[in-house]
Amino acid sequence: MSSKRVLLKLSGEALLGNPATAGRQESGIDFSVLGSLSDQLLEVQKAGYQVAVVVGAGNIWRFRDNNGSGIDRVSSDYMGMLATIMNSMALMSAIQNQGGQARVCSALSFPVVVDLYTKRLAHQYLNEGKIVICAAGTGNPFFTTDSAAALRALELECDLLLKGTNTDGVYDSDPKKNGKAKKYDTISFDEVLEKNLKVMDGAAIALCRDGNMPIQVFQFGEAGAILSAIQGKIGTKVYS
């Protein structure tokens, strides 16, 4: 594959550690995972790709995990956006500690610590060889970080959107519950929507379909997985 600019979408839960091990945290950031993620992103850069990242906030706060808290949806969603800024700052520091360059561009204005996201600035940073971490989702409540990842991938004219998950691709049913679940090597956007497969939320899938933005769904965690996914060696490709 000849992609030269990619965007990686990871859930905040990925930063908790491996769910298959007893060492998985209840909340916060597993710094060994952060270090591995930084290594992989720099590996992708060295292979000649420009890299943007969107990280969720499920390791800290999100509405669906706290909808019994009494905090209204709009306030809760903004709290989640702030949590993505925390994750993004941690990732930026980890990349810089390993000799890379990274910048956080946030949809919410927080000028003391991060840049305000604009397409122009993000493009500039990518062309300067910096990893761009897009924080605070779309800046609006009721939209997920999946939707934010689709939007940023289109705005930044990426060649590929990478979706890191805890499974090795897209299946016709939950492989953890159904031992006969079928894995797709490729699948269309329309099939994902028609079959209600949990790849990304429906708005994100529709955005990528309408913008002709292919998605590579893969299992995040193993060393070299991100580069292998870009090269189409692992995972499932979702495309028109």
C-alpha cells in the first residue's frame, strides 16, 4: 500500500493495558503501553509515513460509563473531551522522551498547554515531520471520538484511517462469544452499516463511506502492529 499519511484511532481503554492480563488497570494510563505506542508511531514515521492520532478517554471518563452519576450528558461529554486532552498530552510527552516530535491540537481552546486545532496548523505540523495528536473530539457533545477520527482523517487528507481494537479484525459476530464467527478480510461500508457490525459508530462509518476513506481495523498491542496494519498485512479493510 502506498499510503503516506495515516490517522490512528485508539480508545482510551487501550491505555489501560492488556485485558487478557491480570495487570490491566482499572483507570488511568499504563505507561508501558504508552511507551510501546510511542515506539510504534515512531517506527511508522521512519517508514516514511506522516502520522496523526486520535485517542479516546474511556480510561478516565466517558458518559456511557457514568450515566448514573447525575451529571447531565452535555457536561459529561465535555469532561470526556478534557480527559482526551490529558491522554494526548501524556502521549506527546512519551513521544518526545523517545526523541520524536509531537504536537497536541485540541478542538477545545486550552492555550496554556495545547494548540487550538485548525486544519492549516495540523497540516503544517505533519509536513514538518511532527506527529499530530488531535484532542477533544470534535469539540461538540453527542459526538464520539470515532466520529472525530473520521472527520480529522478526511480534513487532513489522509490515505487511511487505522482503527486499533482488542480483536484482530471485523467479524460477523462476537468471536469471544461465538467460536464459529467469520472474520472478514475485506468488507464494504454498506455491509458494516446493514449488518450493524461494531467497527466504529454509524456516523463515523457514514463519513468515511461518503468521503471514500478506507479503514483498516486491527488488533493493537503487539510490537509492529500499526505498521503491519498500514501495509495490509493484518486486520480487515473496510472500504467502498
